[in-house]
Amino acid sequence: MKPIIYLSLFFLCFIGCMPPNVIEPIDGELPPTTIENEVFASELNSPVGIASLGGLGVFVAEAGTGNNDGQVTFINKKGEKFPIITNFPSVRRPDGNIEGTTHLGINRGNLWIVNGVSGLLYRFSLRDFDIDQLPVTADQVPSEDIRTFILDFDFENDTDDSNIYNLTFDFRGNIYIADSGANAIIKRDRDGKLSVFIELPLIPNPTSVGGPTVEPVPTGIVFNKDRFFVCTFLGFPFPPDAARIYEIDLNGNIIEFQDGYNGLIDIGQPFFHRNLFALQLGSFGEMGIVPNSGSLVLATADGPVTVADGLNFPNGIGFLGSNEVLVSSLLDGNIVKISIEEK
């Protein structure tokens, strides 16, 4: 299987140096039609983020079991798994949920990984490593402390919290990190300098429960041509159909936003493709998120259009190609492939 891995890594380094997607998101076109759902990979430990290598395979961030056993795994197009980095910080919260490595992305020959437990941004070179030396452990991978900068910053609506959760890259190679604890997007420029790109505003609470506003809780970010799209999950009382997708320019100004979404947990766009997909974690019930209530939706000018529903605690979006969407299930420990076709 080594030739497949080598070929994948060559492709990865190549696309990491290519210009960004220059195709605008869809503007109210008819949604795609789901033609097939199947399990792409299974027996993963709390999979979250997915970084794609076109049709060759994906890197997956596994949060682990809560025993400092987070992991990054390469999965080829046949669903075969190859551990790449192990022993990321991972803890189990009192409510039973796992916190650890969440999302990862590929840029200019490097795999960048965020871990909310440690507050570290990891950089794993994909150019020079020897496949025979894998896996390596997280403490062998260069990392940068992002959390200290965030906690020391005086935000307008300071939460005294930080949970680096997702990331994307602009055409210059700058990194933008969505911090769901601080409700902000942090910019790391190519020289490693950190700054606050934007602090997302509090959202009016449409319910009679709780205070007058709710926290936005950014969970996903994607870059397209000259703007960013950021999705939000929302804090307590987790109002339904109020989560937003923000459109933000290169200067950190909100161009516009669209609500009507339910608990957005990730957002993504296939390479060189017009569709903008978003992932809804699920509906809230008396005991929390209702199982099998998550959905993959298409973001259109008229609001969300469901592509696939009945998903169980979905957490990450990836792509094998322009018409094959991958969705990770945190609780089921698998990745589902959703094949679609354009109308």
C-alpha cells in the first residue's frame, strides 16, 4: 500500500501550492440529488475533521477516547487506514463528550492540525518524511501556542475561554482559526504572527429562555476567492433555526449573514466547485442532541436545502471529489460517503 500513500502525499503537496478556489458559491440554483449513502470508513475514535486529497483519500482527525489518544489517520479511497500521528491530547468532559483534536487542513506541503485541549496548532510536513517511520507521536510534531494569545487578548465580549476548533487558509498562505470559545477568528500570518481577524457579534436571543443574546460559537470556516464563510453553532439556549453563515471580506468586515440554520458544526466546499455545503449537528431535545437528527445541507441564496438527513452526530465535512461528500459521525466512529449528482 506504500505506493498509494506516496502518490497521495505528492498530490497533497501539489494542491497545497495551487491557487485557491476561485469559483463563487451557488446563488439559488437547484440542489443536487443524493443518489447513494455508504460507509466509507469505520472503527474510528470520535472522528471530526476531514482534509481531502481529491479522489486519492483523506486525512481524518480523531479526538480519541479521552485518554490522550487523539490521532490523525490517512484513509485511502478504498477505506484502508494508516495512522500518521498519535497521542494527541484528549479528555472526556463530565458530560461524557470527548475533547481533543478537531480539524485539520492542507496548505503548501504541510498538514496543520488544531487541538482544543492543548490550545496548540500543529504543523506536520508532508514533503520530507519517511513513510517507514510512521506513525509519529504528537510531541514529535512542531506546534505553536494559540490559546495563550487568545486568553491574553481583551475582546469586546470577553468569555475568558478558548477552544481552537477549525481552520482555513487564504491565497497568501495565512491561517485563519475559528475559536468557538472566544467567538473569534484568529489570523496567523506566514511569519507566525497572531492577530484577531474578527470577533463575531452576539446574536439576539429569539426565545424567552436565558438572556437577551446568545454566543455565536463559530465552528467552521472556508475561504473562497476574496472572502470567508463562517458557520456558527450558537450557545445556550441553542435556539433552533437561528444559526448563521457569515460572509466576511479580507479586512474582517461582515458583508452579510444568513440565518435559518440549526446547530451548524462545519462548512465546506469541494475544490473547484460552486456548491457550499454545511453540516447541522442535530435537533435539541430534553436530553440534548436527538440521535440521527443531523443533516447535510446546501447553502443557497434562499436558505438551507437538505441533501441528506438522518445523520448521527455528524461533525466534519470532506470531499473525495466534486460529487462525493464525506461526513464523519462522532458517536458512530465512522465516515459516510454521500454520492450526489447535479440536477
